[in-house]
Amino acid sequence: MIKYLNLSLLILFPLSWFAPLIKAGLLPLFGLSEISVISGLQALWKTDVILALLVTAFALFAPMLKTIGLAMVHFGYATRKTLPALAWIGKLAMADVFLIALYIVLVKGIGIGKVETAWGLYLFTGCILASILISAFSVKKA
């Protein structure tokens, strides 16, 4: 059962990247009404390449690498010795959720515009937390 929950993340993660994370009124960086991981990355590539590389690594590559790695362990294509490294890689994506939350708090605190969380933020956060739990259960099973 746990391996199929892990495989479902291969669909849910890309869906969460295109889902709206926040709805913003007046933001100098984006100028969009709904911001997703992908639209945010597109704006970052134009303004700050280094931050765009970090967000791409944390939000896109780390979760997928971990999910594929766990699937390889679950189906016997990789050894269980890789589980600690996979767990560490998956936690990098939580840094992305923290950055988004920090951004929302800063904008609301400064009062630049109106910012509301959207359903995609909960989906993205849920996928990351599910991945962490799947990894924890995989380690216990070993």
C-alpha cells in the first residue's frame, strides 16, 4: 500500500506545481493574481537566477528525486541503504514551503498588497508531508 501512495506523488507533485499557491493583489515582483510554483519560477528566472535555481532544486527536483528513489527501493531496484539520503533530500522541499509562508507573512506585515493562501499551497505542503511520512514508514519497515 505504501508503495502505491508513493507512486501517487508522481502525479500529485506536478499538479501542485501548477496549482495556485497564493492570490495576490499588488506585488512588485509578480504582477499576477494567482501565483503557482511554475509562474513564480518564471518570474524569478527574469529577476534572480540564483534564487530561481534554488527554488527549482527544492520545489521540483528534490521531491521527484526522492519519490523516484523511494519507488526504486519499494520495488527492489535500490537497496534500503539509500533511505537516509532520500529522507534528507525530501526535507529540502519543506524549505520551499517555509519560503512561501515567510513571503506571505512579510507582504501581509508590510501591507504592500492583499495576499491570500490558495488551495495549491495546501496541496504542495500535503504532498511534501506525505512524502516525509512515507519515507519514515519505509525506514521502519526496513
